[in-house]
Amino acid sequence: MLEKITPIEVPPERKRVHFKFPASPRSGRTVLELQGVRKAYGALEVFRSVDLHVERGDRIALVGPNGAGKSTLMRILAGVEAPDGGARQPGQGVVARYFAQDEASRLDPSLTVYETLSAGSPIAMVPAIRNILGGFLFEGDDIYKRVRVLSGGERTRLAVARMLLHPSNTLLLDEPTNHLDIDSTNVLLDALTDYGGTLIFVSHDRYFVDRLATKVLDIGRGAAVLYPGTYEEFRWSRAQ
Ligand SMILES: Nc1ncnc2c1ncn2[C@@H]1O[C@H](COP(=O)(O)OP(=O)(O)OP(=O)(O)O)[C@@H](O)[C@H]1O
Ligand SMILES: [Mg+2]
């Protein structure tokens, strides 16, 4: 006798989002240079003397414990905070975009989700807006919600979507994966994998770092040491 088969509820599959970054002319070979950078907050010396050379196409993950100085170095790299000593030299033709650790709180609370993306997006990207909103789980009437009513996770998703719509050849991302669910993380991961520019990022998501990083910058004890290899190789070398 045939047994009665109970159908299993399958959640509707999310549309796979194919997102192409808006084109931006590529930068020169050297993207950023730090020489002897020192940074202190009062008596706390976060960096003693950091040298760093960032080349076009690098994908550098900043790793280190909480409070090590990752966000501080990102702000210095992005040029939004000056070092106390040493120099920062940006390369030729660098069009950089910086995603701060608190980027989600920098959205305009009075705009709707859709307006947040359409305001300031290049006209060529407008047809992509709905597509990318769907990829970051904003569907139907969600797109008319005001930022002020969104949850923390929703704001992060929106901030990431907004960043992806702007042309750049250099991205500085400080924990863009915070509060992102797995699907949204994968949309971001796919977009960044196809990104032709230079990437410097912080993430506590090991899978994300493993998939993206071609170099690792080890932050801590007042220093930043560049390891030319993947995160897996970096962990392996540290375990020896
Ligand atoms: N504006 C500031 N004024 C005073 N101290 C600061 C300031 N910004 C950062 N610090 C201190 O500098 C150190 C490095 O902070 P930073 O935010 O760069 O660490 P982080 O590696 O990004 O940590 P997390 O993983 O928690 O984000 C911390 O001890 C922090 O308290
Ligand atoms: Mg930080």
C-alpha cells in the first residue's frame, strides 16, 4: 500500500540577484601608502609606526581582537581621521568609498527605503535599484517604509545596498556583514567577488574573510603586519 506522503513546506526560494557594479575608471597601481603612521587617544597609543602599501586589486582583510585598532586604521586609510604622526598618501585616480562601522546610523531617517537608494545614485543604476532591494530582502511595500522605522538589521542591509550602487574603484568596508543574514551576506559576497577594484575590509565572519581576502593585515599591540596570503594560510602560519 502506498503511504500517504505529507508534503514538506519548502520556503520560497529567493531570487538570485545578479548585480553588476557601476563602472568606475581604474586607479593607478598604487592605491594607498602609509608611512610611519602613529595614532594615540590621550595616553592610549593605538599605533606606533605603521607602514602599508596597498596595490590595485588587493583584497586586504584587517583582523585582530576587539579594540585592537581596526576601525581606527580604517578611518586613517579612508582619510576621515588624521594620524598624529607619519603620512598617508593616496594614489592616482583613486575613487574610494568608505563604509563606517556605524554606517547604518548615518542613513537619513526621513527618507524611504527606495528614496535612500535613488537619491544620489547614477541614473544608469536606477533600473537596478528594485533588483538590488529584492536581493537585500526589501520587497513589496517595504520599499516605502521610512528609515526611521527600520530595525538595525534592515538599516545595515540598506546601507550596504546603497554603497553597492555608487561607482568606485576602492572600497573600505568596516564590518559590512554585521547584522546581515546569510542570504544578504551572500549577495554582498558575490558582488564583492566580482568587484574589479581594491578592497580593504573588516569582518568577524570567517567564511566571508576566507572567501575574499588575498592578504591579511594583522592588527594589534600597536602594529599592523601584512601577511601576503589568504586568511586560511594566515591562521595556519600562526598555529605553527
Ligand atoms: N575617538 C576615540 N577616542 C578615544 N578612544 C578611542 C577613540 N576611538 C577608538 N578609541 C580606542 O582605541 C582603541 C581601538 O579602537 P577601534 O575602534 O579602532 O578598535 P577595533 O579593532 O575596531 O574594535 P572592534 O572589533 O570592537 O570594532 C580602543 O581601545 C578604543 O577604545
Ligand atoms: Mg571596529
